Amino acid sequence: MEHTVISEAPSLPHKKKDINKNIVYLLAFGIFGIITTEFGVIGILPQLAAHFKVSIATAGWLLTAFALTIAVFGPFITLAAGGINRKVALSSVLVIFIVSNLLSIIAPSFPILMIARILPAFFHPIFFSVAMATAAQSVAPSEAPKAVSIVFSGVSIGTVLGVPISVFFADLYGWEAAFIVCSIVNLIPLISLLILLPSMPVKEKFSFGSQLGILKNAKIWWNITIVTVFMAGMSASYGYMAEYLKEVVQMSGKAISLTMFLFGVAGVFGNLLMGRLLSINMVRSVWQFFVAIIAVQVVLYFVSGLFYPAAAIVLLWGFVMTSGYLLGQTLITSAAPRSPEFASSLFVSSGNMGFAIGPVVGGLALESLGVSSLPLVSVGIIAIAACMFFLEQFIYSKRKTSTHH
């Protein structure tokens, strides 16, 4: 299919330099709200399952369906929205996310809750693509990379704080409070963008269909598959983390909230370390990640009955697991250095596909083997990804050797 990139609109007036910087942070806040809506449900799955009288595995589809919708429909929806005024596009997506969260509160049944969850997933990729383009043209050209990185920080912070925020308010006031908070963190950037962001019509659309040529490169398909599999492995257990901490480690709601918050904080430092490791040696970093994430899950399985050791290992789990996002993006983009934008979109799709598959596998294991089995299920799936990476390295090292000879 033909992808489309929105061309830059005329630069905003320099006299609004300070406002433009504010816009970049508001876009990051918007991303934070969207990510909180996507992942915040993880922490309240047990309460939702109990309220709607469904199994925890069935409740897991609230996460799976969201991710699967993004993975499958994201490129098509983004293409269709390519000519919409940026201000209209950004604001509309936030409105949809607010409505979705409000509908979730009053949903009379689980199927209606599922519909309310899937609705914003269709528009999730629009905000990402438009926000990145808007950030880049809201500041001086020399500041564009920094602006885009600030917007991306909304993803990291949303991943870190989204789940514990939901758990915290749900534990205090009930699961409905989690959706109210998600509505608020989407409402604030919506109002701010409506006030501060000028009308930004798209003057021109141009195709980057030529970038589709990277799909002829077999190595990028290897890396897409590897990333999809290890993301599935990570989410098979992470998707039911609240249930695991409650049933196996015997944590209270407040303890789960604190643990998941510290899990996210540890992940921030894990990302920083992975960034340094990747700059030194990417292949070695991949192996270090696989060894670490497998070791952590195995140890967690064996100490899960011991409260404090289990809590400590969960924090180490967060430190290692969150670095996998950066690792996954680097793996895919490294195979297509001349098409970083399209390669990044492939990472988003493969990552969400993994997050769609993982909770399904984890849910099946949970129902048949019990919630305590989830760390070992993750180990099995991630081991498959490690074997695939080994095979890829073997094949391409052979090709390099034969080329030199």
C-alpha cells in the first residue's frame, strides 16, 4: 500500500517561540494521555473482570484488541487522514479518547466496554504521526530533533506512569476512577491545543512509497518477526502483572500500585543503560537483553512465594523489560537506515502486534496452567525470539564471509 507523509506547513512566526515550545510539551502530554489510556487498563484488569463477571483472560482482550487494531489498521487510517488540518486532527483524536474513557465508565456490559476501548485505537496512530510533524515545524529547524524527542518522551512517561496511576485511583475510588483520570489527562492537552495551536492546514501531500523498497530487504523481515515475538513474550506476563502480583505474590492493591510505579521508574533507567549499550555494540546488547529478561523471569518464578524477594525481582524485571522497546526500534531501524520514518512505523506495528498476541497466549496459559506459570510462558516465547536472532546472525555472517571470498 502507498504510505503518505504530510509535508511541513509554513513555520510558525518566530514571535511565538515560547508558545511553540509549550506546544511541543503539550503534544508530549497528549501522547502521555493516549499511552495512559492504552496501557492503564493493565492495572485494573482484575477489577474489570470481577465487575463484568468475565475471566481475567477474557478481560485481557481489552489490551489485545487495542494493540491489534493499531497494528492492523494504523497505516490505513494515517493515510486517510493525511490531508486533514493538523489542529483538527490532533484535537479530534483527543476528543475521541475522552469519549472512549467516558463510555468505558458507563458501559453496561463487557462487549460495550470492548467497543469503547477499540474505538480510539483506530485513531491512535493519527495523533502520533501528526504530533511528530507538528513538533518539528513548531520550532526552528535546528531545534526540530529535540522537539520530536520531547514528544516521544510522552511515550516513555506514559508507559512508566500510566499503569500505576490507574491502579492508584482505582484502588482508592474504584475502577471507574481510572477512566476518569484518563479522560482528564486527555482533556487538559485538548483544551491547551485548542487555545495555543494555530490552524495548520496541510498545503501539500507527498508520497514516500519509494521507501517501501526496504520491505525487499529480507533482514528487516527477520527483525520485524524477532521484535514481534519478543514483544509477545514480554506482554504475555506483563499484561497480567496486576493479577500475578495479587494472586501469586499476595500483594494488596496499594502494594501493587507502588510496585508497578517502581517497575516503571526502574524502566526509565533501564532505557538509559540500553541506549549506551546499543551505541557500543548492538548485537551484544541484544544478547545481553535476552539473557537478562529470561533470567529475571526464571528467578521470579522461583521466588514468587517470597514477598520481598519477589518485589525486588519485579523491579529488576521493569529495569530490563522497558529497555526492550528501544532495542526493538533499533533492531528494525538499523536494517533500514535510509528510511528511518517508515522503519519506525514498522516498529510500532510489530510492537503492537506482539502486544496483541502476548496477552492471548498468556491468557490461555493462565486458564490452563494457572497465573503462576506466566513467567515461564514468557521465557519460552522470548527463547524462540533468541533462537531466531541466532539464526539470523548465522545466516548473515555466512553471507558476509562468502562475499569477502
